[in-house]
Amino acid sequence: MIVVVCLNPALDVTHHVDAVDWGGVNRPRAVRARPGGKGLNVARTLHALGVDVLVLGLAGGITGAGVEAALRERCVPGRAHPGRRGDPAHLQRRRRPQGHRVLRARPDRRRGGVRRVPPRVRAGAEESHRGGAVRQPAAGAGGRDLRHADRDRGRGGRARGADTHGEALRRGAAAGPAIVKPNLTELAALAGPAARSALAPPADGAADRATAAAAAGQLRGAQAVVVTLGPDGLLAVTGDGCWRARAPAAVAGNATGAGDAVAAALAHGLVLGRPWDERLRHAAALGAATAAAPVAGEFRRQDYLGALTAVTVEEVR
């Protein structure tokens, strides 16, 4: 079982329109709502892959009720702690022939959270993944929660992964998870302005090495760091070496949730014990297949299997 802890669930609403008139009336051809946010996208992807998964997290207000109902409709097991206020809704405009814009309704700040996984759930869990934006901690509060959550990470052979941003990302890495998965922008924000220009995605060894050095320096404690580079693929810094995965050519679709699909594939590969090159091959392929889908956080299996043959993985020396 993989337990996914969602600190900031959302409802992704995609409006399909032919064009947008920001000063007039817009009538979408179709509207689709899906449970979203980092953790829920990871859980939905794992479930679609046939993985035994359990969602834990917060759900409040009308949006939270909608998220819970949507998970039940998709038969994704979950246990939600009622938040004091509502969860955010992510609104997305889709137009033809290409392009999209995300409009995020700002969430109310909440207190509370999921600090401990229930003992019976921990006993059956092979891996847990934490995803989602969290309130930036004052005097270390957010990082303390992450460290408490991962304090028993060595017990029973269970591994943890984390996908967040900002100071919470740095502190989460210090807790020693098996994998952390920042994107390039999140890593650059930690590395600072002086280091940004040297980071990937340029497809050359110097940029890859600079990015690997930044990942190792800024996210100390994590057993592995996988940096997502958008259409340029992935860069992994692991105890077994540094690897670069390059996805097939950029595809037209909806890139929302593609990074979360990468996180899901990494967690799945960790549980299966895949070597790093194969783990990255599946992660890059699943991310590309998700980006090709018209709806946030979904993929077609034939796109996934097709991308597997096109992804290249090489060691960075």
C-alpha cells in the first residue's frame, strides 16, 4: 500500500472554450471537475496504475465535500480530516487550438493537519507520499510537523517521499525521505539568483552537473532528489549516481498534474524496487502521457506505453 498525505487538496475545474473574452460572456463547450492538488493527483494516478493506495488529508467546506465525493466516484480510498474552512478550487481555461491558463481561487488559511498516520494504516504501508502547498512556517513550525511525521521512517522498511516547495521543501528533505521531487523553479528559488542561470534544462553536461550540485546542496538529507524540467525531462541525484531522462517531443495537451504523475511513478518504482534508470524511464513516460491528456491529472494508457519506448535515460558524469 502507498499512503498519500494531502496537505492542500483542491478541485480542478477545466472549462473548454474556443476563445476567451475577458470583458464579455464566455460559454464553455464542456466543463470537467476533478479532485486535484499534488497529493490527490498522485493518488489518482497510482490508482489508475492498479496500485493499492490510501489518501489521508484535510477537506473542508463545499469544495472539500466535492473532493471527497469525486474520490468516492473513482473508487479511490480516502480518509479526510474536516478542515475548519474551505479548500481551494483551481479553475482552468482551455482554448483551441492550444494553450491554457490556470486561475486559482485563493484558499483561506487553516490550522490543524495530519501529524500521524493511523497505526493500522502504517502497518500495511510500503511507502507514503506527502504532497501539497503548506503555510510557510514561522520559527520552524511547518518543518517540525514534517520531521515528526518522518521520525520513524526507518521502521518496518517503509519509505517516504515529499513534494512541496519553499522552506517546507528544504525542511522536508532534512527529515530524510527516500525521494523529494522539486521542479526546476522550486530548486532555483532555494539556490538563489546567483545560481539560477547555471541550472538545467540546457541539454549539456555542465548544466546537468550544476543542477545536480544545487539539488544535493539545497536538499540535504534526502536519499534522492529528482528535479522535473518540464518538457526537457528529469534529472535525478541518487546514491547510485546522477541520471538524466529525456521525454519524447513536447506534446499538446494539459500539463497540469504532469509533475504529480512523475511523483506517482517514482513512488511506484520505489515500491517495486526498479533500478533508477527504469524508474526514471517510467516517470518521464507517465509525465509525458499526462501532459498529452486534455483533462488535468489524467492519462491514456496507450500514450504511457508509447512514451516508454521513446524516453532516453543516460548517466551524468
